[in-house]
Amino acid sequence: MSTELIELRDALRQFAAARDWRKFHTPKNLAMALIVEAAELVEHFQWATAAESCALTPEKALAVEDEIADVLIYLVELADVLDVDLVAAAKRKMAKNAEKYPPTIR
């Protein structure tokens, strides 16, 4: 796993431990929290056109950034409790996708 992801994971561990939240960080709870945050991210784009979704105001961009951060935080915490190396898992999945969906442009 990359150094920055390890540092983030460790900071999240410390944050949760300092608040005695680790007991609540079960895979079920973290997966549910992750989907809630993903839904909050989607809310910022609901009813927007494709063009509008690419041209966010500075205020909207910051709100979207916060939601993306929340999704990442819960994803890192979920991977941590399940002992998943996110980078390695993503690389394996990309390799599977490359086989499943070969390039159309050569």
C-alpha cells in the first residue's frame, strides 16, 4: 500500500480510537456509512446536466470535495477492518477489467 494511504489509515485509526469508535467500525456499519456518504455525493449532481456537473461553482466544488473525502475515509476504514490492501485490490481489478473489456481503439 502507498505511504500516503498507510498514513491516512493510521490517522483514521488514531482518530477513531481517541473517540472509542473502533467498537462501532464493523464491516456492516462501515459499508452502510460508505453508501450514505456516496449518496450525499450524488445529491450534488442530482438533476444537473452533464455540462453542469463539469462546471461546479467554487462553493459546490468544495462541498463535493468534502463528500469525496467522506467516501474515501469510510472506504479506507472498511479496507482496514477487512485487511484489504486497496492499491493491490484495485490493480487486480483493473487487470480483470482489461481482460473483460479489451481496448476498442488500437
